[in-house]
Amino acid sequence: MKATGVVRRIDDLGRVVIPKEIRKTLRIKEGDPLEIFTDKEGEIILKKYSPIGELSEFATEYAETLAKTTGHIACITDKDTVIAVSGGSKKEYLEQGISPELEQIMDDKENYTSKENNDVSIPITKNDNNSKKNNAQVVYPIIADGDVIGTVILLSKDENVKMSEVEQKVVQSAASFLGTQMEL
């Protein structure tokens, strides 16, 4: 664990303020749920809660099925990181922070499809450096109880591939199914 040098007092209602710099670094926004853990030494650990993270094993299996069915790279994200990938480099995507562009798609509750090979593809992770690595992609938000909790992404690096309505429907179905599973 890393010390920050920041000390805060508990107020009369038992609250403690997490400093803005730490919230910004960890991408914690107002209203974000936090999990609270304690350890044997009496330390309290706050962790940003990822509802879809609870389904990470299931998401991995779903990504594998999507990749095998479509022949494309399949990624599933929560609101912060890629939690499952299949058909592509796990090192390149898995547990990498998502790009601001992908975060914006989630904030807007939009879906995204690069329709032609010459269209700009959005970076998936922060490490993509806005380079056009993917020639075709489909992104759909996973929505549970009205809130976006992640995305399902299908992408291809093959310059001759274009995502059709079939791929769009497959990704939309996957996102809807995962969202429904979170509501149960």
C-alpha cells in the first residue's frame, strides 16, 4: 500500500472526505459505489465497486464465445478497465484502463460502429495513443437498471473487414444479455 501523506478527520456523522486529487487519479465520481474492506492490521481499504466485475469469469466465457462465433477480437469492459478479452492479445487489452473516448461513449449511453475502413476507430485503452490500430469496431454499452456499467466491443485489425449489421446485432444482444444478468 502506498502512503499519500493526506490526513482527514471523521466528522460528527462518521464521514471522511476523499481528497479531490485521489478521486481524480482513481476516477471516482460523485455517486460511484465503493466497497469497504478491512484487514487484520485494522486498515480500511476502499475499492471502487464494479458490478460487472462480479461476472468477470462469465464475461470471459462470453468474450470467448463472441470471438469464436464472429472471428473478431471481443472485449468486455466495466467503467474503468477491460475485464475480458478473447481473439486478441490479452496483454494489449486485459486489465488496461479504458480510453477517454470509450468513457465518453459510456457517459452518453451511445453505441459506436466504424462503418468503413477509413473511418476513425476509437482507442479502447489509454495505451492506444490514438493510433488507428483497429480498422473496424462495434461498441455497445451494457446497461443495468438504467446505468451504464460497461461495454461489449467487437473489433478487427484486418483492413479488409467491415462490421455489418450482423456484428452490430450480436454485440447489442451480448450487451443486453449482460445488463439483464446484472439486474437479476
